[in-house]
Amino acid sequence: MKNAVLSEQEFTIDYERALMTLPDHQLWIWLMYRQGYTQEYIGAKLGVTQSDVAYHLGKTSVYLRRWINDEEE
């Protein structure tokens, strides 16, 4: 069982592990978006629509929020 309070380094390592559990396409979309690319640009690069990108960004955000909430409890 993890400590209730994670150090910044532990949190970063665990956060990276959470990201590595994402399917490749979701990870790429999330990373490109974090780098400042628009949803339209990401969609064009990956051959999907902007709404597909928005869907996967939302799905990834929900997953990461749940993971963070689980870690804080």
C-alpha cells in the first residue's frame, strides 16, 4: 500500500507509469496536445477527425483524474 502523501519524484514516476498504460494513439494525442498542437493539427497528422482527437483527450483526462484521485486516497 502506498503512502498517503507521495513525494514529487514518486508522483512523477507513478504518473509516467499511468501514462504508459494508455493505448499508443491516446498517448500520442495527449503528448502532442500538451506540446501545444491544436486538435485540428493532431487530427490531420494522425489521419483522424478533430472530434476523434477531442474524444480521446477527454477519455485520457478522465482516466488521469481517476488515477490521481486513487493515489490521493
